[in-house]
Amino acid sequence: MLRQAARAATRGTIEHGRPLDARRVSIARAAAWVRTRSARWWLCALLSTVGIVEAVQLAFAFFGDRSLIFYGYDFPAFYAAAHMVADGSGHLIYDVEAVGRRELEIVGAPVGGTGVLAYFNPPFFALLLAPLSLVSIDRAFQLWTLFNLALLAASVLMLRALTPELSRKARWTLILAFVTLVPITYGLAHGQFSLILLTSWSGAYLLLRRNHDAWAGAALAPLLIKPELLIVVAIYVAWKRRWAVFATLAPITVAAVLVSLWVAGLASAIDYPAYLMDSTQWHGAGVTSRLMFDWNGIVAMAWDAPASRLRLALVAVLSIATVVLAARAWRGGFDARSGRFELQWLTLTIATILVDPHFYLQDTIMLALPAFAFLNAVERDQRRRIVLVMVLGWMLLALGTFPNEHLRVNLVGLYLLGCFAFLLWWPRMAPETRFARVAA
């Protein structure tokens, strides 16, 4: 059956007048295998197994048992910062020793792999989390998890809205693949805020596609929790002259800055950008450069010189080059009704990840919904290529952080680079049927 499917795919390649080479034959055979019944059963079994394992791990974390959590929680850093803001010590949230003492006091034991987890987010986020300090850390973690599960449900609804051209079976397969992605349960089990970033990013995309620019600016505002994520998207919005986005995003940003000044004091707030950049080179306090999936992590994989100014300069040069190359995909007018916008937003997403100097496994979930939207937008006969790339990414993410930390091979970072090149090359791969029309 597999051989027949491969022959049929190969014949289709010849009939359409394309040259038959080894690369195309390999793609045809891989795509043919994906369409077989045995491949679907293997994929369903793999998805189910991963989903069950991750659900069990999350359940253990939710009820306060760390026995299945290898890397330890990240939540104590947020909870400690919330406590410090609540009792008037907001000016100390970037003092690693002070945060470590508060974490030890709260948890009763060293946290993280090095005994302390530093706080890396703006002061206003600690203020938003301050109400959680009214309850114990275990109960606060449970409430935080329930909030993030609600965001996960909202993301599933957005996934359905992003894929109107796909069949019901294909959409349910994507939903199953989405909820079993390691970054989701990894982030939930560690108390991270990645689902806030996902809903913010995807909500802004949906609103821009429907020409609700001012609301899109409001949707982007939660990214201020991790402010470096706004750099590339701000360039894109300005490139497309969608000024109404800034009409809402700019005032919210000013308000967040003023609140941060009030919470942490002028000195701490001013030092925050330098503190954040310096922390990307640490080896401890919750930071390991080679576990990052951006340019910083890719360079750290090959060049372990944390104090090197030359390494920082190289990351900066590579980041600028990434934005310049991404701009190639942004050329032309803003057309939210065509698949070109999906290509631009997916390229923008990967560029944002690569440029961010502090990007970990749990945050890669930002890539999922833009990838599904792009799959929905391309022509039907081109989707098998996208599916193959997505399946590869799903499998690499399932490996988690193991290869990066122990084998010093940044597989996910290199995969993102490959996807970036793939998207830049995409218009040449399918010049005649580049994009499908998608209703807004």
C-alpha cells in the first residue's frame, strides 16, 4: 500500500511537468506514508501517549507533588515577587539574593536547579500577581493553573476560528496535537505565563485580519509582561502603517511604565533593561543560555563564553539580519484577506522568537496557532509539505530540553532557523499557486 501511494505521488509529480529528482521523490514518499492508515494510527497512539504522560505530570504538580517534575517549579519566582510588592519591598525584586531569601522563606527549601529563581519580568506584572500572595503558594499555584487552563480553552476556540478551510477531522487532529504539545503542559506544570503570550499574540492576529487595529493594539498589551516580544511586531505594524494599533498600545505601555516606576522605584525600573540583558548570559538563578531557543541559545551552544562582549555583538548582528530578512516577506500592501498575511505573521512570529534573547521551551507555544493559520491559508495541494514540517516540530518539542542541556545540540533552535528559511523560500516553491484566498 505504501509503495502504491509513493508511486502515485511520484507519477503526480511527473504529470505536472516538474523535474523528478531525489528531493522530490523523498518528499513524495514521506507525504505518501503520512496519508496511510498505519501512519495515522501511529500518530494517534503517539499523541495519546504524550497527552496521558503530560496530563499525569500536570496533575501531580497541581496537587503539590513534585515527584514527576524533573526541573522544579518556576512559580516561586513570581509568587515571591508578588509577596515583595505586597509588603512594600518592590524595589528589591531584581535583587537575586533578596528574592532567593524570600523563596526559601515561602517554600522552605531551595528552588530551581541552583537554589534560587530570579524574577525577570516588569514590576507591574508582580503587582498584578500580588493578590495571589493572600493565599498559600500551593493554593496560589492551583488558582494560577486554573486561570491558564481557561486561556488554553480560549486558544482552542481561536484555533477553530483560524482554520475554516480545513475539514472537521483535520481540525480535531490539530486540536489534539495542540493540547498535547510539550510546551503547554511544561509551562502549566512550572507555573509559567506562556498561555497569556499565546492568546495575546493570536488575538492580535485575528483582530488585525478583521481590520480591528485599535483592538489589536489592546490585545498586544499583555506582551508587555515580556516586553522584548513587542520589538519586531512594532516594526511590522509601523512598516504596514497600521497606526491605530499604537493608538491603544502606546497609552497602555505608558501606564505600565508609570505603574512599574511606582512599584519598584525609579532606580530599579531604570536598571531593569540592563538587568534583563545581563541575565541572558548567566549560568544560574534559573538561567541557562543553551536551553534558550533563540539566537542567544544557538550561539551559546557553540560558544560558551558568557562574559564575552563579542558574543553579545554576534547575537545582536544575527538578530538585526533576521529582521531584515523577515522584511522580505513583508513587502507589498497589507491584505488581510489573502494567505500572504498568514505567511507574514508566521515569519514575524519566528523572527520574534529568534530575536528575543530570553526565550525558553514553554514560550514556543506562540508558534502553534500562526502555523495552523498558515496551513489553512495555503492551497490544498501544498498542505502536505506544511504538515510534514509541523509533525517534525511536534516531535522535536516532545524531546523537551534534554538535547540542549546534555548533548549541547540546540535541535529546536536549529529547527526554527530551518522553518524561517523555509518560509522565506516558500513563494519560490509554489509560484503559481502561492496562497489560497481566505475570507476575513
